Amino acid sequence: MGREPFEAVMAAHHAEIYRYLRRLTFRSAEAEDLSQETFLRAFRAYRALPPDANVRAWLFAIATNLFRNSLRAAKRRRAAYDGAKGRGREDDGDGPDGVARFNEARVAVEAVIDALPTKQRAAFVMRKVHELPYDEIAKSLHCSVDAARAHVFQAFRKIRHSLEDAQLPAAEGSA
């Protein structure tokens, strides 16, 4: 296992890991940082990886763990920022009503997904965005296949209920 095989692994999986992290973070810069860190850590541990290991699932596990760590750090930063600012974020953009409604709906959907527990969010994105089989999701999340299925199911259920309960703006607003 020399440098060339790892370069081939990176070439084969980098785009998919980046897309996975982009869906989890909703920010391309953060996803790029996390994907670079994923492959840096993978490179350091690559020689110790058993020859029969599922490299794809292993990379998703590293990426998931880094994402979890970034969530913890972001919560601490957000609390500090909100404390300094004195109030929460408020975005109200100018523009046509349709764009505003779309942006409000998009923010609501992202907030629902962002509010999911980490394992459910990761399982949902791996399954529905990256179309990973449940056995690979299970390996990435260090759980059983049945637990991976349950995480995806619970994520769907929570997303559906949250969006049904959300007060999204009507298509035709009344003044």
C-alpha cells in the first residue's frame, strides 16, 4: 500500500465524500475543509487498514466523525456569537415575493434537517442523497444494519412531521 494506491482511493472517492459533507453542512467551504481533513486522516491511517476493508464505508465513517466534531465546535461558537450579539439571526431579504417565499421554505427545510440527531441526519443524507446501501451506512455509523434502517426511517418521520407542522408562507400572500 504505497502512495499511488491511496491517490487512486482519493481520486475515486473525494467527490462523493465532498457531496456527502456538503449535504450535511449546507456550506461548500466547510464541506471542502472537512473533506480535506477526512483524506488527511485517511492517508495517515491507510497503511493500518486491513486489505479486505470497505474503503468507501471507512471514508464515510471518518467524514461522519469529523462532521460530529465540527457540530460540537459550531455549537460553542454559536453560543458565544449569540451571547455577544444579544439576539439570534434574522434574515429578511429584499426582492420579489416569490424569491422570499422560496428562501423561507428553503431555510425551514434546512432547519428541519439540521435539527435531526447526528446519526439520523447522516443516515438520511447517506441513503437518500448518496444512495448508499444500508450495510455501508451501518459501517460508517458503527451500528447494525437494522439500526441504520431505523435512523433513516426516524429521520423521514421527523422531517415529514416537522414540515407538516411548519408555517410556510402561502403561495399568494395577503396584505
